[in-house]
Amino acid sequence: MPRSSALAPPPAPPPLTALLRRYEDAGEPLSCEPVTQGLLNRGYRIATTRGAYFLKQHVDEPTADRATIARQHRAVRRLQSIGVPVAPPVADRSGDTVAVIGGHCYALHPWVDGRHRRGAQLTTVESRRLGALLGLVHTGLERVMHADAGASMAAPMSTAASTAASTAENAAVNAAVSAAVSAETYEVMGAGTAGAAGTVTGTDGYPGARKHPGALRPHESADPGETFALIDTLLVLARAHRPRDSFDALAEYRLLERRALLEGHAHRRPPPAAAGGWVHGDFHPLNLLYRGDHTGAEPAAIVDWDRLGVQPRAEEAVRAAAIFFVRPSGRLELGKVRAYARAYRRAAGADRAELAAAVHRVWWERLNDFWILRWRYQLHDRRADPQFPAVSALAVWWTREYEAVCDAFAG
């Protein structure tokens, strides 16, 4: 579930003058406009006499400490050095990328002119490229988080080092993308096949960022007994909500529907799964910017690395597809999912069994997940309400079309 801290109304503008004077070439502030998208942290578009920037104020408590943010920044700079499209933070005069003022952590990033694109706006070829990109993020993180984990990760890179990518490494990255996108057929990266629902391992999903790399850590799947208790709690709150509206009626209907589904599928709960690698942690359309027109758009920057952590990698691939490629009706565009998943498998070196297991775990996660209703009824935060119709319908449709979804990811 996304972080449960509801944000207060936007505060006064950040201390721009104090912030910008830390940077040698940032210029003088001209304007500051809040960026409204996003649920967890605060963002601003800053115009100065030297250009445009994105200023991020980290307020999501689990990831807002200076050390965690600095680690994310080091990872992003290293990913840029191997050709992954990112927007690394700007270093100040002392080389720091995190500014602490008034007890709040800020980071200044170059403004990226781009736009978000959902799966409905992506062609099949672009869906393949999306899968290849996420596969390269995962393999890239494996390199940058494990190589030189000691002294080389202890200090921030210089701006010059972060932007001077190795020619050989960039060539390798570009070649991998091209191979994943243009190949007519895809190799099976391993001997696994789509397993039966009761024989795969799983996780509860949405775990917080791990602070210690490398170790395999179990992820418990959602306990249906706890979910039934939550459903009962949410039903009481939804029925008592005033003034009652169409959302409350839909929430009550979906809660009763989900309880019936869980009663019929409780025996399919996945056992614990071990976390297998470093992931972005929140890969979805609002965290990927594209540059160019509709016919030639290219990924410009992957942003918002707050949930960088160790998780089962293939689950991020499945979870992301379920966000990119869901229709308003709650159905997945399975043709695009298939193209995306095959490219991901090729780029990440993941086999079919790994994807099949991830499909089962994320399906179970969705079946037991009510974060939007918890935000609305327990935290009195309605910002996620517009997502509920499609998200709640997806769990029902996915249960009915389980085999077809598994085949699209692992077939």
C-alpha cells in the first residue's frame, strides 16, 4: 500500500533564495509553481535567471531522511553514467545534492520538458521499448548498487563524472534496447514454464525500501483473514459516510464482491517469497517522461526514486504493466502486455517461470489491497479516489481471466 501519511494542504512556497544561493549557477529566482501531480512528496517548477528546475521537497516520512535521499541520488547518478535516462539532482558548491533548511530536505533537479504517456498512448513497439527499459533499469541497478558498494558509493559523484558516460557502456545499453525492441522472436531465458497457481512463491507487494543490499529477505503474502477483517471495517465506514455519494455505493459493492472472491480463492495464497534485486519501486506513467511527438516519442527521464529498494524484480514488471496497460473498464491490454513482457524478459534475463510466479503474487496482492479506500475512509484523503473504479474492476477481471493474463506475461 502506498505510504499512509496524508499530506496537509500545500505550505508556503519553499525558501527559494536560501536554497538557490547554495548552487553556483542556479541564478536568481523568478517564479515558483507547485507541480500538482504526485501523492507523497511536494514538487515545484522553479524559473530562475539561468533556466528552469524541478525542486523536490521530501516529506514522505519513511524516505525523507538525508541519508536515504543521498543514497538514491548516488544510484541515479551512476545509472546516468551507464546510459539510463534519468534526471540526476544538481550538486551544490560543496558537492551535496540534499539541502536541509528548516528541518526539511530539498533536492534541485534540471527541469525535463516532457510528458507522461499511458499504455493506451503507446504502440506495440513502444510497449516493447517500455519493457526493455525497465529490464535495463533492473540490470543497471544490479551493477550500480553492488559494484564498488564501499568507498565508491560513500561520496557523491561530481557533476562532470555523472554526465560523462562511458562510450562502451552506452553502446552496450543501446544495443540491448535495440535487440529487445527489434527482435522478431524472443529466446526463452531459462527452462521454466508457467506454473500452477498453487505452486508459485509470492509477496505481499508495496514493501518499503530496504536499507541493506544483497540479502534475500522473505516477503509475506497478504493474510486473507486480516483482509476479511479490513473489509468489515471499511464496509462500516463506507455505509456510514455522509453525505453518501456514488463512490460510497461503488465501494460497498466492490467490498462485498471482493469478500466473495477471497472466500473462493483463499486457498491460492502464495507462500513467502525472497526479494531478489534492486528495483525502482514505483515505476508507473507519472514517473516516466517522454520527449518528442506521438510518432517519435522517446523516454526522456525516469523520475521519483524514493522507493528504491530490494524486492522481487519481476513483480515490479507485472505491477507496472497493470498500471500502464489497464483500461478504464479494468481490463488489461493483453497484446501490449505480451510485447512489453517479452522485451522485459529479454533485457532483464528473466525466465517464464519468474514472470508466472510474479503474476500470481501481484494478482493476490491486488485481490487483498484496499489502499484507496483506506486513504478515503481512514485517512480522509480523497486524492486517489479517481483511480478506484479501474483499480477495483481490475482485481475482478484479473481473477476471471487469470490464465490469459499469465500467458500474456509468461507465454
